[in-house]
Amino acid sequence: MGEKITVAEAVGRTIAGLGAAHIFGVVGSGNFHVTNAMIDHGVPFTPTRHEMGAATMADAFSRTSGLLSVVSVHQGCGLTNALTGIAEAAKCHTAMLVVTGDTAAGDITSNFYIDQDAAVASMGAVPARIHSAATAVADTAAALHTAVHGRLTVVLSMPVDLQEELVAFDDAAIPRMPITPGPAPAAESLAQLVALLASAERPVIVAGRGAWGAKEELRRLAAASGALLVTSAAGRGLFVDDEWALDIMGGFATEGAADLISSADVIVAFGAALNKWTTRSGALLRTATTVQIDDRPTAIGLHQPVDVGIVGDAAAVAAAAADAVAARMPRKVGYRTHEVAVRVGRDRYWKDQPFERRAQLDRVDPQELTNALDAMLPIERIVVPDGGNVNCYPGAHLRVPDERGYCIPLSFQAIGMGLAAGIGAGVAQPHRLPVVGTGDGAFLMSLVELDTAVRLGLAMVVIVYNDDAYGAEVNLFQPYTDKLDLVRFPETDIAAIARGYGCDGVTVRSMDDLDAVRAWIDRPQDRPLVIDAKIAKFPSWLMARRHTQPAEEGEPVRISH
Ligand SMILES: Cc1ncc(C[n+]2csc(CCOP(=O)(O)OP(=O)(O)O)c2C)c(N)n1
Ligand SMILES: [Mg+2]
């Protein structure tokens, strides 16, 4: 039978018993008891200053650790504050469980009342709820299993009246769900893949986040096929130690890397969505025969039509194909010629690309600044880019140690997620230095979580590319109008604000000012360093490229960023 405890406690103990790794949250009356129950049963808790920060930290924690994170928020307004972070996690298929209070069924007069299930569903997350005291443990276990096994963001609503009811609880009776193996690939489509790779002259294999578990199998397949390796932004870092790998495919690729990819005759994507960013709106795939492997049937062809779609596990498909290609074509050269080796060496990283330095009076060139920081900061880092004009500098120039050393919280393209994502990723990997690259607009939108980082004693570096503006908007609209006051701001002393929070703060107006950063790195670190980098004001190479490249035929010019 087991002891009698409240539903709130039973929910918390079930979540703890099923192995949740960390909770991030803001506690109110509706989630007080459940959060305490999880903590009491061994799940570490990080109190954040805003629910959006909690959701974003949890998302980044899960992405970079592969473990289940929990977000704990108050009902109604606590949940709505978290919605942007929940949408981001849902779009990125993060296994994350949000626990939240809810008003008692039918109590629409409560100030906290909203239709939580509808709100959550419209974010792309899965609504779940505690239906009764008798089903509380089963409801919780089902929600958690849906999150973990479906790689989904699930929101578990707990009506406040039910939370107080008593239920018999027994740890040993928590339902557990075995992991079921993924679908076996169809023999026919596997044979098509093998035939294509065996005859390809310039094959490229691209891995997304869905292929993280298939690193060695993919390297073997690429070696057997004479293929170059590359990742999507979400999968970045997987092949850092492979000499035949480019860094990132898509908007963040160097021009030389993009040239090598778009010259491929066969492109095979494993666990990558092939969205418009990865493919440069399809331009990188134009001449290749394309194959997409994903364990979700719905992912195949979702963003880009492909020639062959294979539903299957990335590692299993790669291993089977590697053996078959090697047997059919021993010692195949493919794309791995001496000339291509030289090009890969030259064009793999942005730090090696020539550029025109554009420093302005008391303002540094953002590319020169980023390359210098890339060389200066320890490679045991987690790079987290925010959005905006400047996002390509941290996003593409800062190198990463491996796939867990990069977290790009831009699936919803919301600015202001970088700082919290850096904190969540840092909590997941305490041996690594989070390095967040953000604009002044995104930073000032979200800086309240500096308090959380300081409280945690977290060593991290926040590079604020400060142009006193929503630079993306300035650059986007400047060609058409001079009404730009609404996206420009007076100078803000971000280093002083950061010091006020208890961080170290450095203002950079010239490259010589980076000496202070060097000194910070050399000291023992127990708090964030915020670099207020006053940067020269011009469109980044990423924005400039979008301005200069003609829209694809038939494609309307889009103003969305
Ligand atoms: C939450 C959210 N609000 C607004 C936008 C639209 N937006 C995109 S970039 C940007 C400006 C960002 O400014 P900043 O962080 O300073 O970076 P910059 O563009 O100046 O480099 C805005 C407002 C968005 N993407 N997300
Ligand atoms: Mg700005």
C-alpha cells in the first residue's frame, strides 16, 4: 500500500524517482510543495529570477547534458512568463518537463486562471495534467515518459485543490518504461543510400543534433565513402577532431566551406532538419542528390524535399551503410583529394578568413574582437550565441571543444535567451566556461539572471556586442527610411550595471582593453565577467550577405530575422 502523502509530494517524489537531473524555477504557492518534494528526494534546484530564465536554463541544461531537466513555475502568470522558453524548447525537441500549479477545475474566477492546456499546446509543447489523486503518480510518470521517450517538452498542470489530497505512495510502484529500440531502416532505401555513396564523387555527410549518438559510425561511413563531414548549427562540434570535417553548414559557414558543400554531388543528412538556415534556403542543396535519415517520419522532407528519405536510427543506418560501402568500394577517394584537404584546412574556421578591419573611433571591430577572444579564452568552453545583427560573431567565430560545447537557443528566434542558456549549460558542465555572445538589446532584455549566475558563483564570460541599438533593425531598415530613432538608444554603461549585480565588468573600446580580460582569465574565477564591447556600427557579414544576395527566383523578399 505505502504511506499516505499529499498529491504534490507524490508528484515530486515520482519525478525524482524517475531520474530528473535538475530543477530550475521560480516558486509560488502553486509549486512550493512539489518543488520541495523533488529537492528532498535528491534533485538539485536552481532558483532563477524570472520564469523565462528558468525555462531557458533548463532547456540548455538538457541540450548540453542529455539529461532530463525540470522547470517549476507558479500557475497562470508563472507559466505565461515561461512560455517563450517553453516554445524554444518545444521547437528544438528538448526533453523537458515543466511542472506548474493550476487553478481548481472550473474556478475561472481565480486571478491566476487561464486555459493552461491551450496556452501550452499553442507553443508546440504537450499539455498534461494530474487528473485525480488516484491517478497522480501514473499521470506524472506518463508525462515524464512522454518527454524523455518522445523528445518532447511536456507541461504538467497540477490543480491546487488536488495537490492537497492524500494518496498512498510507494517508491517501488512508480511506473517505469523501458527504452524501445528505434525503427529498423527499410532495406530498399538503405540500398539506395549505399549505391549513392559508393558512386558519389563529392559526397558530403551532414549531422544534426539527432546524430550526436552516431559520431563514430558517421566518421566510419564518411571515410569509407570519401565524404566530407559537416554539422548543422544545432549539431556543431561533433566532428572537431576529424581532419575531413568542415565546421558548420548553412548561414554560419565560411564562403569556402559553403562552396565545398554546394559543389557536392550527394548530400546525406543524419538527424538534421535541413531547415532554411542549414541549407541557405535550399541553395546549398541545389545540385546534389539528397538523402535524409531521421528516426521521426515527420522530419523527413519537412523543410526541404529530399530524393531519398530513410526512417531509422542514425547510428544503425550509418554503421550498416559504412560496412556495405567499404565492401563495395574499398579505398574510395571521393571528395578526399589533396586539393580538397588544402581547402578544408583553409576554410574550416572563420578565424582564418581574411577580412577588412572596420574599427571606428573608440569602437572595436566585432570580428577582430571575437577572433582575439577566441584565441584568448580556454577551449574548454560552451559557446552560446544570442540573436541580432552580431550573432554570427559568437555563433560562428568562437570555436568549440565538442558537440556539448555549443548551444544555440534560437529555434524560436527570440532575442534574450543567451544569458540564461549560458547559465543552464554551465550548470550542466561545471568544468567548462560558458561564453555567451549577445547584443546590448538582447542582454538588457534578460540581464536579471546575472543575479542567478552571481549567486551560483558561476564563472562565465558574457560578451556584450554593444552598438547602442537594435542593430539588426537599424541595418534592415536603413536602406529604406531614416526613421530609426525607435531602434537606437543612448549609450548604456553595461560594465557598471554588471558590477552592480556582483559581476566583474570590463569596458572595451580598443583591442588594448582586452588586457583586462586576459588578467581575468589568469585569476581564479567565481563570478561572471561581463565585457561591454563598444563595437563599430555596421551590418555583420551575415546581414550584409542577406542584403547583397538576390532573393531566390519566385521567393518573396522576407523581412524576418
Ligand atoms: C523576443 C524578441 N523580440 C524582438 C525580436 C526582433 N529583433 C530581432 S534582432 C533585434 C535587435 C537585437 O538587438 P541587439 O541584441 O542589441 O543585437 P544587434 O542586432 O544590435 O546586434 C530585435 C528587436 C526578436 N527576434 N525577439
Ligand atoms: Mg545592439
